[in-house]
Amino acid sequence: MNAQLGKTSVEIEKVENTHYVRVIEDGVVSVKGFRSQADAKAFAQGEQARLGLDTRT
């Protein structure tokens, strides 16, 4: 995935038994893994709120 400069988003992707939350903030990518889908969703929603993104899923 190529992050565009200035892009800000929060995404969840499942790979095998791990749910990864990818946070792109002003083009900088960070990834955090969770075993629980509920934990990943809670973290992603918190990041969306922090970044001022639409939190509707």
C-alpha cells in the first residue's frame, strides 16, 4: 500500500488469526495487531475519534 502524503485514515484487516489496525496519519503509517476483533474495532474507533474522522462503521 502506498500512503499518499497528507492522507489520514484508519483501516482494519484480518490476516490469519490476527486483526491489524492500520493508522495513516498525514501519510505516516503505523500498524498494531490484536488477537480479538472487538479489541481491534475499539482501538480503531478510538483512533478515528482522535483523528476527527467519521466513526460510523
